[in-house]
Amino acid sequence: MEDIATMNRRQALVAYVLVACTLLLTLISRAAETRTGSWTIARSDEPGKVAFALLYHSKHNNSNHQSDWPASEFKGVDFAKAGKQDVQFTISRDAGRFACQGYLDNGEGAGLFHFSPDGQYVSQMGALGFSGIDDEKQFSMAVLDVSLAYAREMKGLAIHGLDTDKLIAFRIFNVSREFVEALRKAGLVASDADKLVANGRFLAEKFGHGALEVPKPSQPPAAGENGSTEKR
């Protein structure tokens, strides 16, 4: 009986060790996947928005994404509160989640973020035909909010040459379904991804990064093929 009891204890100990090792490996894996950086918030000229920046530095890459974000995306944060306050907020995107903490002083401040990529995103985007999404691209797609819905919407417009990099560029220059349809309604060719990126870049540089609109006659597009606003 003593030998059986000893064997049972040993088996139980081995099982505990295996479970502990599994948990440890899981934690290490999650830690490796999590990306840490810093954030800043400043006032924006656009009503209802704040200038939000995410800064990330590593041995292989440095990135600084800054744009105006709706204040409503920062759940639980009171930007109107006077004085200094500690803040914690989470921004969830299809590509991943940003867990942020830091401080605000009269509506402006800074802190740290931890980005956790969504494990389903790459395969879901792949099913839509958008491949080649590595860690860097997934992080950028989370920052830019390249959602599955946006990818489906752009895919449904029958745009030639639309791949992952072009989809990201579309998001950077605010190329939307409404913009593409407006171009087509105006009789312009809007079925080539490269030209749409050029159109978006031209209009963003000329008129700012708001919602893109087809230029009116008083704002002629740059000379381009078939009335395209492609910048040369």
C-alpha cells in the first residue's frame, strides 16, 4: 500500500509540474505577443476629438501613429475635468486591444499602453483575401482601425489590385465606400487600387485628413488619366 501511495504522490507531483509548466509557457507566449509603448493625448482643433498618439520603439522598428480620435472612444475618461487625474481606458479593435493607463492634466496627458493582438484576426482577414499580415502590420491595422467590416466593404467594390498594403493605405488616406462611389457617380474611373491611393493622398495633402469628397469644379483635381485626381 505504501508503494502505491508513493506512486500516486509522484504522479500527482508530475501532473502539477506539467500544469505549472504549461501555465508558464502560456504566460511567456502572451508576454511575447504583447507590445508595450507610450501614448499622448492633446487637444484637437476638431470638436469632439482629441489628438491621440501611440509611440512604439523596438530594436527593429520605431513607429509613431498620431491622429484625431473621437473623444467618445475613450470610455470612462472625462476630458472636461480640471486638474490632474489618473486614467485607465481600453480601446478595442478587430485587430487587437490597447490597454492604456496614465494621467491627464486639464484634458492633456500621457501614459503607457499594452497592445494584445487578436488571435483570430489574421485568419479572418486571410479568408477575405488579405494575406501577409505580420505582427507589425497587425499593430498598424489596429491603430488605423482596419476592421473586418471595412475590409469586406472595400472588397465588395471590385477594386483591382486591392491587397493588404493597399487596404492599409486606403485607411490612412480615408478612402471610403462613399468616396469611391462618389468618384464613379461623377464619371471618374475608380477601380484601380493604386490610383485610389494616389487620389486619397492628393486630397488629404491638399484639403486635410477629414472625410474625403470629390473636388468641386472650383477645386479641380490634378491632371490624371480619365479625370483621375492622381498626383504625379
